[in-house]
Amino acid sequence: MDRVLVTGGAGFIGSHLCARLVTEGHMVYCWDNMETGSESNLAAIMSSPRFELVRHDIITPRDLAVDRIYNLACPASPVHYQRDPIHTIMTSTVGVMNMLELAERYGATLLQASTSEIYGDPKVHPQKEDYWGHVNPIGPRACYDESKRLAETLLVAHERQRGTNVRIARIFNTYGPHMSADDGRVVSNFIVNALRGDDITINGDGSQTRSFCYVSDMVDGLVRLMHSNLRGPVNLGNQVETSIMELAERINALAGGRSALVHRPMPIDDPYRRNPDITLARQRLGWEPRVSLDEGLRATLKYFRSMMGT
Ligand code: UDP
């Protein structure tokens, strides 16, 4: 049994990770400032003696003897991370330093949730880990993208200078139950609109693509990476590329087809294509996504139906 800290554990991916680790028999400590996380995501494990939730913001140092740290603390959707850009930057810089110091103190392994956003609006497809990216340092996404880039730099520097054990997961678009209905993400927005019979709003002409990974696949990738000896960054995501228009049509059809598909202007710096090269994860972690988009969307629709009482 390991003592595992999951920061951001009340959030979308974090809550699934906490549940898996508790089920595997580990002692799980969840630190979350509850800015975007919620206790309802943790309902299944809240009463377990192997689970502890503390309301804590990683910007402030805090001590805990642990074996492993998954640092998932950071608002991840544009509407959330742009609400308080300075706090977003502090989370992935000062907060990450605090986690590195904790990992060093106890000889723990720190897995940092990095992001496909570090590639910005990529000029190379699919994106491999050795691509340096194409990021606007002063655009509306910069508070997230640039601080997540610096987080990777901090981890690598700590590893080189002090021998700290680090892992870096570059997480691509992920979806599933526990996404919040108001985070503005495309999957949750489209599902909520489709279930209400409201218009589904497509930014631009809908030809831009994303590659959507179901949350159980993502959690499996994170756990495998934590237990591997892989040091450098690793892409985790689904390789099946779907246009936003196609996603809207599929969700609308699965929900009963009551919504109209309407268009609105494309937001600034919205990447046109995003698609991971996951060769490294396949070869070194024996990992690849297993859940198809239809299967995952059905499970996600079921979750939102129960949340919305529809
Ligand atoms: N998008 C959209 N309608 C929405 C929400 C998002 O057309 O209601 C588009 C958005 O402009 C982007 C894509 O869907 O091109 C994915 O957006 P999301 O915010 O989910 O993820 P990210 O841009 O961070 O990959």
C-alpha cells in the first residue's frame, strides 16, 4: 500500500484517479482548493477510511509524508483558467515548486499533469514529444500554456539538479463523467445543449479537430506512467481525430436529435488541429486508449442525464 497525494483530486480526472487508487488499496490524500472541483465527484469514496479530502491550495506549502504525488491541481478549461490568470500562473509555478519540494523531502515520485496546450496551435501533425510547440506568450491562453510549460522546465531542472523523481504526462483532450456542466468544454457544452434541446453552438465552421480520450483510459495511462521509469514528457491521448462538426452531429444524434447546430465566431488562438503521436506511450507503457468515442459519449450522456434529471 502506497501513501498517495492527488492534488486537484476533486476535479474531473482527479476524482476518477482517486477512486481507482482507493480501490487498489492505497491510502489516498486529496488536496483541492475546490475552485473547480466538487465533493459530489468523490461521493463513491468519501466514506472510505483510505481516503482523506483537505481543502488546500497548493500555492501555500503544506507537509505530508507520501510515496507518490499526482499533481493535477490547476483549472484546465479556458473559461476557468482565464477567470483569474495570475492565480492560474501561480498554481503551475509556485504550486509546482511546492510539490517538487515535498517530493524531494520524502523521496516521493511526482507526476505532473502537463497538457497538449504546451504545443499551442501546432504546426506539426501529429504532435510528438520532441516538438517544441507554437505558443502565443501574451494571448488569452498564455496564462495556462506558458505556466504549464514552465512547470515542465521546473520538473526537469529539479530532476537534473537535485535528483528528484519526476514524470510528465502531456494530457490531450479528455472527456467523461464528472466534467462540469459549466466549464465551456466542447463535449460537456454539446451534451448539455443536446439534452436540453437548445442550439448546439459550433465555433467557426466546425472543421477544426480534436482527439478525444475517455477518462478511464487517461487514468490508466497516468498510473502506468507513474509506475514506469520514463523520465521525459509523454503524450497521453486518443489518436482518433474528430472534427467539431462531426462531434456535434454524433452527440445530437445520441441525445435524440432535437437541437439545431448553429455557428458563432472562432475564439482567439483556438488551435485548428490537435492530434497526439502516442508511439512512446505505446512502446514504453504498453498503453493505448480502448474506449471508442461512441461508447464514451454514451457513458458521458448517461452521467449528464442523471445530473440534470432529464
Ligand atoms: N467549441 C465549440 N463550441 C463550444 C465549445 C467549444 O465549437 O460550445 C470548440 C472550440 O472552439 C475548440 C474545440 O471546440 O475548437 C475544443 O474546445 P475545448 O474548449 O473543449 O478544448 P480545447 O480548445 O482546450 O482543446
